[in-house]
Amino acid sequence: MASDKKGAGPFRLIATLGLAGLFSGLVLVTVYLATQPLILENQAKALEAAIYQVVPGSETRKAYVVEDGKLVPFNAQGNNLPSGDAVFAALDAQGKLVGFGIPSEGAGFQDTIKLIYGYNPENKRVTGMQVLESRETPGLGDKIIKDLNFLSNFENLAIEPEVVSVAAGSKKNENEVDSISGATISSKAIVKIINSGNSKYLSLISALMESEEKP
Amino acid sequence: MGNLLWIFASAMVINNFTLAYFLGLCPFFGVSKKIDTAFRLGLANIFVMTITSVCAWFLNNYVLIHAPYLRVMTFIVVIASTVQFVEMAIKKLSPALFKALGIFLPLITTNCAILGLALFQTNRGYSFIEGISFALGAGAGLTLALVLMAGIREEAEISDLPDVIQGAAQAFLIAGILSLAFMGFAGLFSGA
Amino acid sequence: MADQSKLYRETVKGLWKENPVFIQLLGLCPALAVTNSAINGVAMGGATTFVLVGSSILVSLFRNLIPKQVRITSFIITIATFVTVADLTLQALLPAIHKELGAFIALIVVNCLILGRQEAFASRNKLPYAIGDAAGMSVGFTFALVILGGIREILGSGTLFGFPLFGESFEPWVIMILPPGGFLTLGVLLIIFAQFKKSRARKALVRLEKEAA
């Protein structure tokens, strides 16, 4: 190394780091600008796919964010998604409201579970549920993601007085969810997360709908 | 409050940084031969992690909003220099504390557990307090894993094992069994 | 200009003799954390290859211009740049893989293998050797990850690269794709390698004794 001869002065050190930083900054900004639209598009697509699945019949969506205890429309620029608390109004092809996609999260068996569920304010029912992120035990807890029998619990689920999880196969009332045998705790966690989403957003959603009816 | 406790316990035992995320393996295998050293390294980790969490929160909320692509770079540079400053301050203010933790500080500054903490905290969008709780939990978890590992290895040292198992292989098997044991903590807060 | 045999030597040493994971025990964090399937091993190996070869080229090219006092800082800036590029590119083009690997892509920055190669090799050697060394180490690293991921996926899910291998009756060893499986697989592999090395050494010794007799 040329630097073996001692005495690279402070100017040289600063210049080297400055140049390295400048070069790296240029590269990063270029790559960022090139990839950002694609990344946002991917994220929006993933979220939309989930919303359209949990709210049957929906084809477009509108984001609302929580501001001062009220839901206000989120002004998106391009594919930007809101970063904080938000719910998504799901509209059909004619632009009529068919339901809401509500993201919620909470403690699972292993780690935090993130999910989104559909809610129909007309008949006050959950219309579907999809797990977005979880690290539940493969083969047991992760059945909450793909077990069709379990997922069908959420297709027409009453939420009043609250959603309750019951032992596998013993569902009798419309607000009950059959747990998965072998994954009781994960099933209960999902129910708990939906209830917490309900208590956080339902009053906001009904306030929003009232204000939109009489503009 | 419940949320803070969940974050703490989750980071400490359920999703222990070393045994479930494989972060900080270098010191875990390198410095886990004596309980005393392992314990002090663990304390130093708690200390650096708390500083890291504060730095990361500050950077995320005030500096990186407009330039998220600089996150990795900024985290490394800022964390390393902050730890160095704090190290100098401790050296001046409390030589006793410096003697106990000092030699470990440079060693763990660019440890993957430290950067991992900053990145996980960012990905999960923790608030300031949640971040601190996460850092304390993760640090306590590392300390626990290090001390347990050191304790077992001190015993294993005097037991008669076939020579192919000694060294790294033995450490990995012990870690595997510890990790298995820690899986028992899953579900700690989600029952009922 | 490059000495062929030296180039060859520097390239192949990373494949097995100085394999980063199995022999040097470097870069264990990504090697164990993401290898619950073979495909994750390939993805992590690919990202690491990109970063390692890229930084080695730059560091070797500029090795005479970087003052000694700031070399580590310069290496880290270089590595962090490549890691961020890899992170953003994967996120844009292969979002599914990126979600699977998560923060572990960004954690390539602190993979000691990469900084180690810059300090020990790229900053002291001419470009062709630096590329050879980086490529060899990367292939060795990826190889180790795919082996670990493959074993864990076969036993833990009964599949390889997503294709089912066994019939319906196979009960997967779920533990293998969970964290303990990572430690145990590597531990058992190391024992097998040690045993292999020991028996080879013994055979060589026997042969030497015969020749002497």
C-alpha cells in the first residue's frame, strides 16, 4: 500500500472519505430513484390483493388515515401508502362502498402477527381475513395462514358483542370461530387481534360513514 | 404497558436474538468460555443496545425521513461514533465501570446484533419507549444466552468427549439444545 | 500478466480448503438465519456474492490511493453502498424473496467474511487475484448455504427447492426449519467433517509408515 509511507495528512484523509462518500451517495441516489417506483408498486399490489380478497366484490380502494381521532382521506402521491394507522375503504367497479379492509396486529404464539380483515358496515360482519406476516410454528401455528376451514370462519362472522374463539368443531353462534386443533393459541390470537382492530376502528368508521352521507 | 412487557419478553426469551435470530454469534461462541466474562460482555451489550436504540429512533424520525436509502450507512457510522464518544465519557467519569465493560465496547460496536436491533426496530415501527424496551429485552436476552452458554461450556470442558466433537461442533450442538429449550417460552403472553 | 497458477490457487481455496462457513466459521449469522430452505440459501448467497465481488474490485483498484488510517471506514462505506444497492434491487425485482430474507439482507454489511476479505486480501493484491479470491469465497459461501438450506428443507419440509420429495406419509421434522435446526445441522456437519479429516489423516499416516518400512 502506498500509504505505508506514513504521513497522509489530514487533508488527504478527509478528501478520501469525502470522495468515497460522494461516490457512494451518487450511486445510492441513482439506484433509489430507479427502484423506488417498482418497490412502491409491489407494496401497493400486495396490499390491494389482500384487500380485494378479504372484501369480496371490491375492485378499487381508498386509504383513510387517523388524524385527531377522525378518519380523513389519505392524499396519495402515486403509489405511496400511508405509514401510520390506516384503514382502506373497498369500492366495487361502480365506485360503491362494499366494505373496509382493516389492518391489525398483535402478539401471536411466537411473534407479532399482522393481518388484514374485511368488514361490512351494512350488516356489521367480518367478510374475510388474511394473515400478512407471522412467524408461527410451521406445520402447526402457520395453519392460520392457509387452513381453508379456519379461514372460512371469517367469511361471514358476526362481531357483536365480540368475536369469540371456541374449541375446534364446536362453533354454534355466528360470532364464534372454530379454533384449529393443535394451533389453539394462534387461533385465539387471531380472534384477539380482530377484536382489538374492531375496538380501534369501528366507531371511527361509523362516524366517517355518517359524515359522508350528509356532506 | 402490556405491549411494552410483550416487546421486552419477546426480545429476551421468545425471540432471543442469539438463539432464534442468530445475531451476535461471534461473541456468543468466542467469549463464552467463562461465566464472569460472558456476564460482563452481556452487560456491555445491554448498554450499547440502549444507546443504539436511541440513536436509531432519532435518526429515523429526524434525519432519514427524506433519505431512507442511507439507512444502513448512517446506522453504522452514527452508532459506531456514538459508542466511541460514550466510551470516552465513561473512561473519564467512571474508571471502574470502564474497567468492567471498556474492553468489550469496541468489539461489539459493529456486531450484527447491534445493527440488527436498529433494523428490526425500524421495520417494526417502534416508538421511543417501545424501542428502549426492545433494546433492554434484547440485551438481557443476549446476556442470558451468553451466561448459560458459558456455564455449560465450563462443565463441558472437564467432561470426556470424543475429540471430533470438541471445539466448534460442540458449541453448535449446545447452542442447538439451548435454542430448543428456549422454544418452550413461545406462547408465554398469548394464552388466555 | 497475472500468474495463472497463483490466480487458480487464490480462486479455488475458498471453495473448500478455506470455506468461509464450514472451515473459517465466518458469516454464521446469515448462514444459519435464512437457510430454512435451499432457495433462500441461493438468494442470500447471490446477494453476498454481489457485495463481496463488487467491493473487492473497488478496494483492489483503489488500494494505492486509500490512506491506511481511513481504510476500514472506506471499506465499510463501499460495502454499505453495495448492500443498499442489493437490498433495493431485490425489493424492486423479487419482492417475495426480499420479504423472506427481511432485515438479513441489510445485515450483510456486518458479515465479517466481507470486511475480512477486504482487509486481508483485496487491499493487498492486484485486481485479478482480488476478483478470483472474492469469487472463490462467494461460491464457497453460497455452496455452504445451499447445503445447509437443502438439508434443513429436505428434513424439515420434505421438499427441495419447493419440489416435494417424499410421499404423503412423510412426517416432516419441523424442528429442522426452526432455529434449533440451524445450530444442530451445522454442528453435525462439523462433526462429520472432523471425522472425515481424522480418518484421512490416519490413512495417510498408515501409508507413510508402510513406505518407511
